[in-house]
Amino acid sequence: MQLPRHWRLNKQRYALEGEVCTHCQAKIFPPRDICPECGEEANTPLTLSGRGQVYSFTKVSQPPASHEEQAPYTVALVKLDEGPTVTAQLTDLDENQQPVEIGMPVEMVTRKLYSDGDRGLLIYGYKFRPLIRQS
Amino acid sequence: MIKSNPDDILIAGLGITPVGEHWDKQLRTLALEAISAARQDAGELVPEAIYVANSLAPVLSSQTQLGALVADFAGLRGVEAYTIQAAEASGGAAVRQAYLALQSGRIDVALVVGVEKISERPSAEVEDALVMSGDADYEAIHGVTTAAQAALLMQRYMYEFDLSQDAFAGFCVNAHANGANNPMAMFQRAIDENKYAKAPMLCSPVNMFDAAPIADGAAALVLTRAELFPETPSHPRVRIAASSQATSTIALHDRQDLLTFNAAIDATNKAYALAGVQAKDVQVFELHDRFSIFAALSLEACGFAQRGEGWKLAKDGSIRPDGSIPICTFGGSKARGDSCGATGVYQIAELCLQLQGRAGKNQVPDVQTGMAQCLGGTGATAATHILQRIDGS
């Protein structure tokens, strides 16, 4: 069980908190403290909107032991509206109605990622669902 | 004509063991098999340092400190020894560390052994271990597998270049045809495009034939400087003309361009410059085809094809032993089998056999210059070596 490891990433897992580089304005997620664009220091927090598009995706049917109970599940690279790309599962899919495709608009939701070990620490974090249009 | 310099680093001996499920063998016994074969091939040389290439022993075999373990078990108790870990690029990384030690002059004879024991655990637990080569906090946590990462690449590649699955069949057909002639290969049966097309999906669009089997294996090399290894009549001498390594982002989502293996580009360009050669001079390329898409992206990264066109070299047969750029001439990871951290050592040993004319039925005629490249994770690490045959005086 890795309690501190998960606790310290709460802001990223629950709120997609990244960073903005004050030198070149690049939006960064996950936080990395040195801007990948300009190489300057970057540690100003920025909460991302959680909206984006599917950049690539696949369905996992032979999962690692840690995620066996969820299989099969869809994993995607989601390109966020602000720029960064994240790896995450897609959820709340109705593939008969709306098959997953590259370019599909999605939005972040909070879901259970997996349970850690026999003691069953539940790890929550971001997944993405098809964007529900607001009227 | 390539002449030798006294400070050239030579491959003095090599040892390859069959890739497969060796239930009856420990990691140490597997390593010893490869070491014994390599030392026999190298003649009288006694290793002064051991570089063990391994990625998964701490997780799958509950064993660290493989340097001391292997040195002791191989009858070399007392020599300095290390584990070199760069995920699936460990093999190439270990050869590079040995190369640098020999170049420094502080070590005269170095032994590299790549060894991996996969069959210790059920496949879901092996998958848990394999995904550790990605970003634990931002990739593995979401249930991504190595096949899923390859699928994310392949899906995007097919989308951007408007390709269907059959574009990749040639990689698999070539690998299995070559594996059929390699007694050390895990799969020794040729397949055709039809069989590829009917393969069950593993992680769409990656099918069962797009993914290399991960299995037990060990391979070893004895390296020394030319001044210490006199010409022998048995087979031509082979030198490491260039050794390089580079890294890219560990997480796929952090790549500026998902479909470019930047580490492979950087390592290969460095190697070309060091050896004074270009892509057109490379006669055999042992690339890391852990997934079909890796083969296509490696060919593109190393200057054999334009972006989005690596698959064409498989389609038109250029990658076959009789083609313009033969790859995976012993079956590659796909048919020989992928022993994770040992793969880079297998590749260099196989390439050496090609240069020495010892490659058997898949011998490419008169190979003077060849390249081997292994990739860690989804191309986060690339280790590239260029080997050349030295012509006798």
C-alpha cells in the first residue's frame, strides 16, 4: 500500500492541477517544474478545464493484475483544450450509440482508478467521458 | 577496406541461448549458459568486469544485485560487476557501459550478459512489471499496458496516414520467416499475410501477431580492445564502430510528436557521426520490433524511410534478408522472442554473426557494416550500436 504516493497527487488526480510557465505561457500537465518548451522554471499552479478531444485510443482486454476487475476498458490519449495531452481511461461510453473515435470531444470526471493491494485502498482520479452538451 | 586500430573495441566472443519458457532454470543458470558459450567463443580472455543487463529481476525474481550474483555463480567471484537497467534497452545500455570502460583503459576485458526470467509469474503479474517502464503515476495508474501504449501509437499512425491493418503484415511475415531458420528462436514457423489478417485482436489495432512474446532468455558478449585480441583464423574480427544512447519523454503523452521516436533519432544520428557512415551504408539493421509499429517508427527514425512510410519497406519486401535493408534477420523480438533487458545483447550478438558470416540460412551476403538498436519503454530510451567487420591484413 502506497499511501503518501497517492495522497501527494490529489490535486492532479481530482482537479487536473498543472502549471503555467510565467516565461513563455506554456500550459503544463502533469506538473514538472522545468518548462519543456523554454527550459525556464515553471511552478505557478494552473487548474485545467478538463475539456479536450480523443487523440488516440484502444481497448484493454488483457489488463495488468492491478486493473483486472475493470477489464475490458478503453484507454485514450486526450488532448486538452489548453494544450497538454494526458493518458486516461474513457468512461460512461455507450459504444452502440456513439463509437469512440479520434477527435471525439470529452470532459473530465472523477472515478475510481483501481484498488491498491489486499487492504483495498481505493484510488480515485480523472477519467474522461463523452462531452455532455449544455443547453 | 576497414582496418583495425589498437584501441578499437572488439567483440571477442558471443553466446546465445534459446528464448522460451525455461521453467527448470534459475536466472543465474540461464546467465551462466550464455556466459560459458561466450567465453568459449572468446578463447583465453578472462573478464575483469561484468555488466548484467536486466530489467525485471527485482520484481519477478525478488532479486537485486545481479552483478555479485552472476559473478559468483559464473566462477568469476571477485571481479567488479553491476546491473544495468534501462527497461527493454538494458542490453544496449550495458554494452555501452562496457564499451566506455574498455575505452577508458581501466578495464581490458569486459563481459556483458543480458538475462531475463519472465516465466516466474502469471502473465497479469508480468504485465504489472512491464508497465513499470512507463510513467507509474501518470500512465500505469490508468491501467495502460505495454500493448495499449503500442496500440495508441498504431491507432494514431493508421489515422494520420490513412492505413489499414494489413500495412503492417510484412513485419510479422519477415520476422517469422527469419525465425524459422534460427534454432534459438521461440517461434520457428513461417506465417503468411492471411494468417496475420486472421489473428485475434490483443489491444486494437494491435493483434496477436503485432506483439512480440516476452520470454526467458540470456545472451552474452566478451569485449576487449584490438591490441589485446590477436587476429585469429577462425572468423573475422568485428569492432564496435559506434556506441550511443539517448532518451526521450518517459510518458507517451508528453511527446511533442507522438509518431516520432526522438530518442532513436538522436542515438542513431550520434552513431552515424561517430562511425562516419550514413543510413545507406547499413547493410543489416537489427531493430527492436517489440510491436510492429515500433519497427515502422524505428525505420523512420533511423533514416530508412520518410515519416509515415516505414511500413512500405515491409510491404515491398525491402526488409527481407535479400532486400535493401534487412531487419530482424534472426526473427527479431517477434519470432526469436523478446527477453526484455537481454534483447539488446541478443541483437548485437546476432549482428556480429552476420558480419562474421556465421548467420546460417539467413546470412546476408558480405556484411561489412550493420546496426543494432534497442528501445526502452515506448522508445523513451534508445541504445544504438554500429558494428563493422575488420578486414584482415
